[in-house]
Amino acid sequence: MKHFELETERLLLRHFRQGDGDAVAALLTDAEVCRYEPFEVMSREDAFAEAERYAATKGIYAVILKETGQLIGKLTLTDQQFFGAYELGYTLRRDCWGNGYTVEAARAVMEYGFTAKGVRRITAETDVQNVRSRRVLEKLGMRQEGIFVKSAAYQTSQTGEPIWSDYCAYAILQEEFLK
């Protein structure tokens, strides 16, 4: 895979690679981190397999804290295969929440997408109840475009019934971001 690296004031964003399994496992085995993710908490073994998938997939970036060199999360900017639209996603270690890292990393990747890749529109979806994520998207200048009522059931109850979630759709256009 072609070398990719973006640097911000406090962060380094790069492709995932061999050796990132422990950091991915720390992220994806944390129930609070996975609370609003489209998957259930993973086993350590499954998280290592996911790290391998990340390393082989374009558009998934490791978020590294420059000060310590620690991998603290992942950020995605994936091609939606229609009309120049890409989707933004992010997951950050819980002990790093509230420091502005997600906004800093996402802003850098969005700027890269809009300027270097010619992306026309970036979208994101988050659970209505995920107030932290909604704040991130609003700080990035994205507007809420709608709510999808009971649109996804990524987790199940103790009896195996789907737990339906409402999702907010956000978006921003290239010209809005760059002005």
C-alpha cells in the first residue's frame, strides 16, 4: 500500500501496519468505546484480525499521539462510490476523549480529502444518543441533514432481540469546508 502520512500539531495519521494489533485490541475490546459502534465489543483475537483488515484497507488511518508515539484511535474516510461522496468515521481510546484529538484528526483528513483527492461531499452518521460524536461533527462544520428512525440494530438484548437505534446524518460540501 502506498505510504500515507498526515501531521497535525499533536497527531500523526498513517496507514495501519503490522504491529498495531495490541493498540487496536485495546480500542475494540473496550465496551464504552464500542457502545455506539456498528459492532459488539470484540475479543482480543477478533481485534487482532480487525487490525490486519485495517492494514489492508484504503481509507482507514491510525491516529498516533506525536508526543508519545502511541496509537490512540482510528479514523476513516471511505469512498461511497457515488458522486464524489466520502464517509467520515472515527473511534478513539476512552482515556483520550475530551482533548480535541478527534476534531484535529478529522479536520486534517477532511482537508486532505477536499484538496488532494477532489472529494465533493463528506458525510457522517452517528447514533442520536452519542452526544460527544454529534459535537465533534458540529465542530467540524457539518450540518445535520436528517434522522433515520430505528435504522440500525448493531447490538442485541440479553434475549437476542435487536436493539434499534436512531441515527443522525451529517454532511459538509467541499465549498463549505474550504471557505
